Amino acid sequence: MVELKDDAVQAAFRETVRSFIDTNSPKNKTDGEADPEESGWSKEARAKTKDWRSALVENGWIAPAWPKEYGGAGLSINEQFILNEELAENGLSNEGGFGVMMLGPTLMIHGSEEQKAEHLPKILKGDVIWCQGWSEPGSGSDLASLQTRAVRDGDEYVLNGQKIWTTGAQHANWMYMLARTDADAPKHRGISMLMFPMESNGVSVRPLVNMADFKGFNEVFFEDVRVPVENRLGEENRGWYVGMTLTDYERSGIGNSVGTQRRLEGLLKAARTTDSNQTVMNNSTTWRLSYADRWVEADIARLFSYNNNTIQVRNMVPNHEASMSKLFTTELSQKIAATTIKLFGLYGTLWDYDRPEALKGRAAGGYLSAVSATIAGGTSEIQRNIIATRGLGLPRG
Ligand SMILES: Cc1cc2nc3c(=O)[nH]c(=O)nc-3n(C[C@H](O)[C@H](O)[C@H](O)COP(=O)(O)OP(=O)(O)OC[C@H]3O[C@@H](n4cnc5c(N)ncnc54)[C@H](O)[C@@H]3O)c2cc1C
């Protein structure tokens, strides 16, 4: 496995992170009885995660990349990387959600002083959960074609339309979203970014369950929802550019690539303990070779993360490099899911968390869950387009 050596300062910081995790880590998330309404999380696991979040907030690590003046940890790029690497090694995340990762940094750049004062402290404390209203039934990859309308009426906008695939809308208190405020302008120039409470009159949420039985998505409908003009983030009709500055320096990708390696180690363990796990393919040359391929690819994924980090340390923002990493890592997660299911032969298709075979049904569950990885956050085709045009200078079609 690829490993880079820390210098003395980085090693000391890594030790600090490790001891923090030792003290505060919530134990196994799957402890307790699974609750189908909570996407399989048990009530105990939810409670432990709440404590973990509080510990992160207290230590300032809930928003490692935010500047100190706004209550963040102000960590350097390398420190953020080490923090994310250690969290991922322990199967943890920093629980920031859309508020910390996306909205907070945008508010710091485009928000009024009143908006920053109102929202940033609540995001940090986790008092308000945010969801992101970007995609619509006809507008995903081509997001700027969105049709939800916000028509100005005095000091308010009147919002009508629909969003889809809105992760966490059923738990969220507020939404930030993009709506069309000028239907006659070129598509990128007639959009504004608005924020409003989910309990506003005229907002309704309808759950969408995906094929892996994940109850995280929703459709959100707006019927004459009144949003005060002061809740617009940035200038009217400049929302596209505001939305696109949801810069995310925390997303080095290291969490994903470490998680990938941990999953592969688990699979190796299962392949070695034939009897207790009903593995049927661990003696097969085909399976062994495909496992070896996955192991090599996981190392490459880690190198992509190191590369993205190095670019950021040089004060640049990874662009087509981030696309390469996203494309490779998410397609790899699907290949790993397929390699996992094959290890168990027909047992691998048993999708039953109450049975002992095939990692307690997680081989099949993981296979179904892995499908969305290459769609979320820009599909594989979109990533390939970015690599080809911005990275390699090929002309746009
Ligand atoms: C796990 C997950 C979480 C999500 N969470 C959110 C959320 O919280 N909020 C939110 O607003 N959205 C969310 N989304 C939606 C996500 O942003 C969209 O699904 C994604 O942008 C793709 O859009 P689409 O589904 O409309 O597909 P489309 O854009 O319709 O694409 C359909 C197919 O056409 C291909 N295609 C499209 N354009 C091109 C092109 N120019 N060149 C080549 N191929 C092309 C695509 O690659 C895809 O295969 C989430 C999605 C997932 C899977």
C-alpha cells in the first residue's frame, strides 16, 4: 500500500488526531437494532453520532477548512488532509453536511453581514440542517436549464416549481436552492440563489426510495412559496456564479480512497475465512486475479488523492485532476462491489441483513448502493468531458 512519510510537524498533528479519535469515536455505527425509517441506522447509532458531532464542534474540527474568524479550525491544507485520512481510517466522517461543506464557504464569499451572522454559527453548532435544491426532473447535468420560477412581488419572491433527488430534505430545516428569476435572459444569467426554511407555506416533501432501499432522496415541490428578498444569496440573476463558487477545499478525496482500501481489506479477510463466510470463489484463479487488480487500483486512487492535495498545497484548485480522481474512485467502487458479490457465488445475491452469508447480505446491498456513486456530484460522462476539454484541450462538441 502507498504510504507517504510525515514531517515532524505533520506527525505530531496526526498523533493529536489519533488520540482525539481514540477518546471520542462512536463505536460501530451498526450497533443496536436497525431502524428502517432511518436508512438502516439504529437509534443508538444516531445518538452516538450526535455525541461525536458535539466532540468535533468542541474541538473546532467540524469545519476544518473554515477560517478561525468564522469559527472554523483554520487548518492548513495538509492538516485537513491528515484529519480526513485518519477519520476515514476509522470509518468516520466530520459530519459537517451541506451546511459546512457547501453553504458556509459560499456565505463567507457572497453573503451579507446579516446572513453570515445569522447562519454561520448555527451551521457550526449543527442547530440547522441544510439541503441542496439544485436538480430538477429535466435539469441535472445541464443544471442551468432549470425551470423553477421565482417571481418578484415587492419585498418577496414567489416560488413555484419542483426539485428532485434532494438528499436529506426530509430532515432538513432550511434549503438553499437555485431558481429562475429572469425567464428571458440567457439560461446562465437569469438564475438567483435563495434560502428559506423548509416549513415555509407551500413547501412539500415527497420521499423517493432508491433500489438499495435507501430513504435519503426526496422530491420537493413549491407552490406559491414566499421568500423574502433579503434571503437571496448574492445578486439577482447572478445565482449561477454564486452557486458555482461552492468551493470545497475539504474534499480532497482521501476519505473515499481510504474507505475503498478498508473495504478491500474486509473482503480479503472474508476470502481467507472460507468456512464461516460461505465463500465459494476464493480458490478460483479468475477471482484472485480480479482481487489483485482491485488492490492495485485502490493504491492508484490513493495517489490521485495525494495529487489533489499537492495541487491545493500549491494554492491551486484541482480541476480536471479532481474529475480524474472522482471518475476513477467511483468506478472503482462499482468494480469492488462486483468483485465482492462474485466471491460468494450465488450467496452473493442474497440481500438479507438477517442472514449470515455474504457479509450478512452486505455484498448485495453494497452492489446496489454503489450504482449511485457515478451519478452523484456529476456523472462519469460529465467528468470525462471535463478531462477531455479542460484537461486535454480537446474541442467541445
Ligand atoms: C447519491 C446522489 C445524491 C444526490 N443529491 C442531490 C442533492 O442533494 N441535491 C440535488 O440537487 N441533486 C442531487 N443529486 C442529483 C444529481 O446531481 C444528478 O442526478 C446528476 O447531476 C445527474 O443528473 P440527472 O440525474 O438529471 O441525469 P441527466 O443529466 O439527465 O443524465 C442522464 C444520462 O445522460 C448523460 N449525459 C448528460 N449530459 C451529457 C453530456 N453533455 N455528455 C455526455 N453524457 C451526458 C449522463 O451522464 C447520464 O448518463 C444526487 C444524485 C445522487 C445519485
